[in-house]
Amino acid sequence: MSNHVLNQPILYTQKLTAFYGDFQALFGIDFHLNIGETVAIIGSNGAGKTTFLRSITGLLCNEPSSVKFSGQPIGASSPDEIVKLGIAMVPEGRQLFPSLSVEENLRMGSLSGRSGQWDLRNIYELFPVLKERRHHGSMDLSGGQQQMVAIGRALMANPSILLCDEISLGLAPIIIKDIYRALPAICSEGVTVVVVEQDIRQAMAVSDRVYCFQEGRISLEGRPDELTTEAITHAYFGLEDAVS
């Protein structure tokens, strides 16, 4: 969890809605992210977590004022514009370029033109295995190594905010620990982080605050140490059963 959280929002949404055609996926989402925080978003499949990230990053267009970054309305901005402003995403499923090497994939992240701490040297310090395999094809890597490339590529954009969508999905527990072990080093470089995570315990362990989404709405928000197991379970599943 972050040690240098400033009680100053860098990102917030107000009454954010999202549609896929006639289907409404988000219903009036009010969310805020303070500078230096790590915020986790939990919820079951179909709860609206990825749709929320797509709305922030311009992959879904919204009312301009429904999403604000550093006070600037960005709800109608394009993905390219948003990356250049300083918001980068690690997408679900990694979405690497299969024809490119590890290093070429990483360099793609720097096309935003933003300057900052993150360059190839620092990415290789964060994930040493990528330096060893930098000339290998991205599809020749293990799932965990591919996830490291996806995180590194996003960091190469030198973002103020890093959005991580299901970065533990499909990975072995020991690999998940390796991935999350890098999070404090990322935060120490001044990056504010949002982690979308289905694993409730993992989300609680790494976050300063947690939002739970259920059926396109926020069903719970708070600090991990303030939230009871019963409250989280009810918000996550709509049930009173204990967290398994």
C-alpha cells in the first residue's frame, strides 16, 4: 500500500454511465482517486470493472465532464490523447504485439512522447527476466513474463496513473506474487495505481481503498481495514455468505 497518499484527487468520475449499443453497462459511477493511492476495484465477471477502465481511457466515449483528470474534462477524449495526458492501461489479456520482440513491445509504450523515470533500463531493473529475454518473441514467454512486458510497456509511457486490468488472471499463485511484488517500486516512482482484481484478498492486501462493483453500480467503497468480510461478500455477490 502507498505511504505518500495526498488527499487530493487526480482522477474522478461523476455520474458516469456507459453503453454498448442499447445495453447500459454502468449506472452513475462516482469514483475518485487521490495522488499516490493504490485503489482496487473488485467485482464478479460482468460487474462493469473493465467497462469502467475503458471509459477512463477513451475506448468508450462519454460526456466530457463525466471523467476528469487533474481537473480537466476528458470523458470525450481519444485514447491517444489520454495516454499523452498521463493515463496508461495494462489491458486484460496483455494484448502484446505477437510479431515483435520483448524489447520492441516495451518501446511501443514510449510512443506517447512523455518524459520521465521509466525507460528500458528501469524496466529491466524492475523485471530482470525481461532483460535476459529482450530479443525473444513476445509469444515465446510464459504468461507471467508476458504480463511483465504488458506492465513494462504501460510504464514506458511514463504515466501519472497506471490502470491494471486483471493482471493476475490465469497466472499461478507464485507468479502473481512476483507481479505484485513490483507494485511498491512502481508507486515509489510517483505513479498512482488502479488495480482491477477478482481476487478479493489480493485486492485488499495491496490497496489503500477498495471499490466493489455489482451490476454496473458501486456497491461498496472504503479502506480495507474498515470493511468487514460480510460487507464485502454482500457487495460482491449480493449474498450474506462468507468469503471463500
